[in-house]
Amino acid sequence: MKTTLLTMFLTAAAAFAADKPAVKSVRLYVFDCGKLHYDDPSRFNFKKEEVKIYDLSVGCYLIAHPKGALMWDVGVIPDSAFPSNGQPATKLYATAAKTLKAQLAQAGYNPQDINYLAMSHSHWDHLANANEFARSTWLARPVERDILFGPNPPERSTRDEYDALKNSKTVSLPEGDYDVFGDGSVTLISTPGHSPGHQCLLVKLPKTGTVLLSGDSVHTKANWDNRRAPVQNFNHAQSLATLDRMAAVLKQSNAQLWIAHEKSEVAQRKYAPGYYE
């Protein structure tokens, strides 16, 4: 009986392992983590007559590398808040139709498979599922970590959504950029302004080319095209300087800019279980 049970366990484990994507080069998975609806475009430095769409998308991303997997931004609504009847979840002015964990599973991953967690910054619409990745190594800008666990957490944040990170294995990132896997393929780009330790993510893909994931250094294509930084920033002048830094990175790397909150980009993206390579 014991032999039979052991055989069954090993067979199931082998089948589970076989389901994992065989990653020989860098892949980028995109997940739909919902949308935000806003009423006042002045917060993004625009007049009402200049804006047609009052929705922002919410993107989450998984970068699969031969040396491990990195989760980049983890949504606005925690999976635990989704109704059991399968209906969309809501929080403040955010809605989401799919859980992050379900989308990860479609790509062949579970939270425990993720080696590294990094977030563009410590605002509520980027960290809702952070606790799911508390066993990952958190790549954190010290100033952003201090914001999360200081006496005055960010506006609209719910501390119980990220509190488990306090005991996570953490790499306190040095000033400047950080090469995640040591080969230049996945780099955290320092882009302060929207928040003190804001960062973008530069991903070099063998077929797609290089992609710069914006975080909130840019909210909309109009922000980027007109070089207008939102007014509700930690440091507006620093935000404008970051736009110049991003332009330089894009030129130097011959990269595409993907704006996570730009609603018009949603239709252009290939979502998991598909991926970019």
C-alpha cells in the first residue's frame, strides 16, 4: 500500500513538474488586473476637453528567465476579495474580472514558483496581491519599503494586503539601476518622482525586442506624448526629469514603451497564457 501511494505521489509530482514552462530564454507574460475609473483629468495635468477615455488599465507582469521568475506589480484588488460566484470584484474606483492567481495558473505558475517580487512603487493599485508572494525574494527600494511599513502608509492602501512582506527575504536595492539576473536582460530602472523610489522595468526579449514597462512614471499615452507629468506626484520636477531619463533609455536600448495604465494598449497586448519572447 505504501509503495502504491508513493508511486502515485511521484507520478503526480512528475506530471505537475512537466506542466511548468521550459524556459530557455526570457519570456514576458501579461495579466489583466482590472481597471480604474476616474472623473477628474486635472490630476493627470489635462483639461476635461482634452480627455476622451476616463478609464485606466491595471497591468501585472511575469518575467520568466532561465535563472528564475520575477513578478512585476500585483494588481489593485486582492484575489481574496473576489466574490465566490465568479462576479467581478470592486474596490473604491477599481474593478477586476479575473484573479491574478487564476491567470498565473493558466501560464503554468503558482505564487510559490516565483523567485522574485518587485513593484514599480508602493501605491495601492500595484500591491494588492503582495502577500501571495511573501515567499519570494522582494527586490525593494529602501525608501519604498519604509513608506509601506512606516507610521503613515500610502493613501488607500490596505496594510493587510502586503503585511507579510515585512518578513520576506529582501534585497535592499542600491541607488540607481539593478540587474535582476546578472546578464542585462531584466533591469530595474530607477525613475523617482511619482513616488520617492519609483522604478520601471526594462526587459530584453530575444524575438520581440526590448520593452520598458512604465509603472506610474507615465499614466497615459497623452502624458508621454505631451511630456506632462501628473500633478499628484511626490516630486513634480523629478517626475519631469524621469521622462527625460526614460526617453534616453528607450533610445539607447531601442525599446518599446508599454504604459501599464494606458487603456488603449489593452487591445494591443497578448495576455497569458500567451507570452512574448
